[in-house]
Amino acid sequence: MAKKIFGKFKVLRGVHSEGGKIYNRGDIVESMSDLLKHNHPGSIRFAGADDVVPSGNSVDEDEVDDAFYEDMSMEDLKLAAKDAGISVSSTKNKSDIIDLLKKAEA
């Protein structure tokens, strides 16, 4: 019986293990589950196959994170910072919180 593929995903960050194989940053995974569910504010690990840039081109991870964070509300950004253990009491705008979240990822 052949395994049923849910979709193809590109590893943007970290390492992924599935089906006895280890996938590193930049690898394409044919997965039996939706790997996008592992993405959360402050940690974008996977991109869907439709979002994958053709080979020869590169994806700037900062641009991926920036686009993700910019779509979030101020309240969601504050919750993401709280989940990451980051104090945002002295921040006044979105870009400050985004900077703190990105620094925490590095």
C-alpha cells in the first residue's frame, strides 16, 4: 500500500524528521500531514509547495517573518511575545515587538 501524501513543504528553519529521514533547512518534504500547523508566531518552520521559490532563487527568511508578523494584530504580537517569554511593556509600536520576536528566534 502506497503512503498517501498530504502535500509538499519546504523546511525554512530547523530540522524535520519523517518516515525515517532527516530533512534540513532548504529540503523539500513530501509529508503525510500538514506541516504548516507547526508554524506559529515567532517560528515559521515550513512553507507550502506553492510558496516555494524555484531553485536558483533564494528565500530571505527575514522577508518571510516580516510578512507573517505584519499580518498580525498588535494584540496577537503581544501574545506571541508573552508566549516567547518576552516583555513588551516598554514597546509602543508593532515594529518594536516584531524586532524583539525576531531577535528571540535568532
